[in-house]
Amino acid sequence: MEELYDQYRALLFTLAYQLTGSAEDAEDAVQDVFVKACDVHPERLEEPKAYLCKMVTNRCLNLQKSARKKREMYVGPWLPEPIRTPEADQLEMTVVRRDLLSYAMLVLLERLSPTERTVFVLREALGFDYPEIAELLGKQEANCRKLMSRAKSKMGISEDEPVAAEAVEHEWVSRFLASLEQGNVDHVMSLLTEDVMLVADGGGKATAYKRPIQTRDHVARALLDGFQSIGNYQERLHLEAAHLNGENGIVIRSKDETLAAIFIHLRLGKIARLYAVRNPDKLARI
């Protein structure tokens, strides 16, 4: 079992994380599955990848249903918990980078039912074919295809549209950071699309906008006001480019405390979406 753990842990964590949006829940699910797998007859583990993925999926389906009830009481927008993805040679020990959806896509997954989300993640992130998904979920292949089509429709993705996000280069992030640190509102506005949206998650435990902010002018001023207000209460405020969820993002720190993780979603070279995680409970892994 130790050999199977070493071989499949990263894959199973990647699956569970994208099904739940929570690194903590993903770790618990994977640990629980391996504990239960120790009691499974060896014959049932002849195809360990399929068996373990099915166990993790079932565990996460239950977690998703209970999480939905908790989120009804959540203060402000709920965003997925960010994870720090270190150097490429270290990454495969914790998460399978090629199987990670973009953070913006994780946010869109919240529109889906637990089963729709599961089909989408298995298909688009992990590359399972429909017969494999049908076997794993105990459904007809045609039904899984319908669930996938419905998921894409809810997420605003056309049937033939790729789900890969536009890459955010490190130099681009550095330029954006410089504009924020200088308080240059005109330069910040020049980097935003006209219909840009800022979504912040404070969870009632950190200062954050309780509703999404929209339009270029409002978002630019909200960003600059936000950084100024944080700086007024925190000494030695430090902004840095960081690798989060397999993409380039921003981390805001003060001394040894992480204050925020920010994700950037580009459209034609400009920022279309900004996701700012401020809830301290979600920043433990940053």
C-alpha cells in the first residue's frame, strides 16, 4: 500500500482538490481513501488507479453536498482555497501540474452540481474518456456526455472551446505589481478590460468587498484603495509574484503573515477577472 500511496497520492490529491476547491478537504479525502484501501482484498486493486479514483470521487461527492449547505452561510463570495505550487521538479510530489485547471476555471466550477463538476474535472483536467467516466460513476456513457454538455453551458463555454486559460507571464505580473505599488491609477486602468471584475473572499475574517466590483474605473480604484488600506494597518507590506495553482499570481505579505493571494485571468492581454483570497483560513498553504 505504501508503494501505491507514493505512486498515486499526487494524482488523487489533484482530483480531490478540484472536486472540492479545498486543499484541506482534499488531503482528508485522500488519507481516508488510503486507510480504507488497506482493508481491500488485493484482487479489487488489480486496476489501482481506477479503483482509487472511484473511491476519492465518491468521497468528494459527499463532501460537495455538505459543503454547499455551509456556503449558504458564508459571508461574501466564496473562492477556492489557493495552493502554492513550487518548482517543477518538486511539484509532482504534491500535485500533478498538467492536470490542474486554471483558478478561474475552479471558480466557474462552483456553478455546477456535484455530478456535473465531477464529469468536467475527470474529462477536462484528468483526461478520462467517457467510457472510463461512465464506469467510475456507474452511469451510461450518453448520460455523462449530457452532463458534460450541461456543465459547459452553465460555465459559459461553447462545446468546441478549449478550457485552457491565457498564460500570465511573470514579467506581466511584475509590471502590474509596479503599477499598484506606485499608485498609478491610469496605468492600472490601462491593464484592465472595460468589463473587468474583482471578486474578493474575506469570509467575514478579513476586510474584503462583500460583492464583486465591476468596470475598469471601479476595479482600478478598489485595488489601489485596498492596497492603501492594508498598508495603513500593516507594517512592511510586501507584494511578490508567486506560483499559485500552477500559474503566476500575487501574494501580499506583512512580516511573516500572508494577507492575500491574488489570481489574474487575462483576455487578449488584459485583466478580465481578479480573484483575491483574504480569508486567513485559506492562506495557510501559501
